[in-house]
Amino acid sequence: MLEPYQKAPDAEVIFSDRAVHRLSNLWIKEPMFLVFLRHFG
């Protein structure tokens, strides 16, 4: 659990084309809206 005002972890994500990106690189140029979905079933 993160403490208040603690920076979020800079995770790596894998895109559908198998390219790996760090989350912090995705919002360098402009703001980003990130949604985490969990598949049930």
C-alpha cells in the first residue's frame, strides 16, 4: 500500500504488439487516462 503523497510505481506494460513501455514514458508529451480492467470469467 502506498503512503499519502508517495509516487506510484513506474511499471512496465506490454502492448498488444508485444512492445514493452514504461508507464512514465507514456505521459511525457500529454496527459494520459489509465484504466485497469480485470477479467472475470
